[in-house]
Amino acid sequence: MRDPSLIALSYFQQATSCYQQARYVESIQHYLSGLRYDQSRYHVYADLAKAYEMVGKWEQALAYLDTALQLCPDSPTVLRRKARINEEKAYYQSIIRESQLVDEPPSNFSPILESKNLPQPQNIVEHPFFILTVQPVVAPKTLWYICQLIEKTYNEVGTQLDCFPSDQISISIINTHDVLMPTHVPKWAAGQYDGQIQLNYCADGEPELGVLYTLIRHEWTHLLVDLITHGNCPIWLNEGLAQTVARPLLSFERLALQQADEKGTLPTLLELSQPFSQLSTSERKIAYLHSAAIVATLIDEGGYPSIRQLLCLLGNGTPIETAMRQTYKENVIPN
């Protein structure tokens, strides 16, 4: 008979590989299979919790972290991970609660169920300002919730940036676990705007609405910035504004920025003007956070009216350095 610990190790290695490929549901399945043979490794429970975190299953993630702490009560990694997930859970649940979504759709809400020549059926919703495609299909109430979140984004972010698209916007939402089809969204991102909005999530059921809402707000901001600036926006401003509009930085993200600052590894503005796709995973994380922190400082200084002025100047062809000087005091221009 094979050694149970070796069988477990094989499953755990497969789980790690799947996680690195953003195949989080499969990663969870492999972790659970391995735990049938070996329940002694606290870090496995911690990594399983991280996989559950990535699919928005906060309660399961926290439960496995508690198991990890029973095996290793003082693990700084597990304690740090638990604090992060607790904060994420509280934030994402609160933004949906505060959205006050209506449970029952109106009588004229009539999504289309499309299945012809498709590997799996998909939902299509025609709206005056967007066309939504969700694949595979989700529960009717979930679909109605998503439409409400897009409407809220249209109104709220549109008001912040004073921009409301005149054309219908194509939005596609794909569960990468259930749909075996190519997606143009890179594995390290959950969303992309390239003339249309594409959002990916990985789950063995319905999407986590709080996370999905922030993704919608993030990519919708990219859409509006592109319309206002005609594509003439530096990456740090584009990404930083999208991140800030989507949600504030959480405490563990602010800590990561502080630690990078103390180590002298914060990227310069010139470095933040280069494509983030060329950066390593850790560098990319700090680049997004630093861009968001810079934009948050600009918003604190002049609010969204100054952001709108800055974007309009860029849209008129004004170089970023000149546009910054015309919009803000010298002391808020980042180095």
C-alpha cells in the first residue's frame, strides 16, 4: 500500500498548481482530497483557506484558518491571513447590504436564455445603456442583483466623473470554473476593459456579489476614463482612479504600502507609467496599491471636481505634468 502521506502530498502539490493557475475550485477539491490522508500540516489548512478566500467563501476560509491555529496557535502567517479575510468579509458584505438591492425584479425584466451553439447556456440582458452576458447562467435573483449593481455603478461613478456613455456598453461575466472557453482577461486579473467590459470569477456556484460589484466599478471607471481622455491617461492615474472608485484600500493593503516604503521599494512615478503586465506579481501588487494611494491623495486635495478637470485636460492633449500643475498645488504632485 502507498504511504498516505505521499498520497496527501501529491494532492497538495496539485492544489498548489491549480491555485497558481487561478483554478481555485479545483485547488480546493485537491486540498480536501489530500486532507483525507494527512491532517497534520497546519499550512495546508491555511492555504486551503486562501483558496476559499479567492472564491469569496469567507466562512469556510475562516473555519479552516481556525483549524490551522489549533495546530499552530502562534503562526504569524495564519493570524495575518485571518485578519485579512475578516476585513474582506466585513467590507464586501457591508457594501452589498448598504446597496439595498431590491429582491423582486419589475415585470419588464426579461432576460434571454441563450444556448444555441454554446457549450453551456448563458443569460443575456438588454438594458438601455448596457448589454449583459453571464455565462454560465446564474439564478434569476442573482442576475437581477447584478443588473442593479451595474445601474448603481452607472449612476454613482458617472456622477463622480460627470460622464455617462451614450452607447450601450457590452459587459460579459464568466465563471472560469464552469466555462471551458478562452478569455482575454489575463490570469492575474479578474477584469479588463478593451472597448467592452469583461469580468471573470471562479466559483462552484453563484458569484460573490460584493467582489463582483467592486470589479464592475473598477472596469466602469476605466471605461469612463477612456471616454474622457481619449486614451491619453497615464497608467498610474487610470489604475489608481479605478482602484479608488472601486473601493478604499483595506488595512492590510496600507500595511503593505508602508512596508514597501520602509524598504525603499515603492515604485517611482516613471515606473508606474509603464505597463503593469510587465511587472512581477509582488511588484504589480504594490504598483496598484501605490497608484491608488496617489489618487486618494489627489482626491483628498481637490475632490472629484479636480479629478474631472485633470482628466479633461488630458483629453484635450495636455501633457500630464502640465495638467497636474494646472489642477493642483505643486506640493501634491507625486515624485
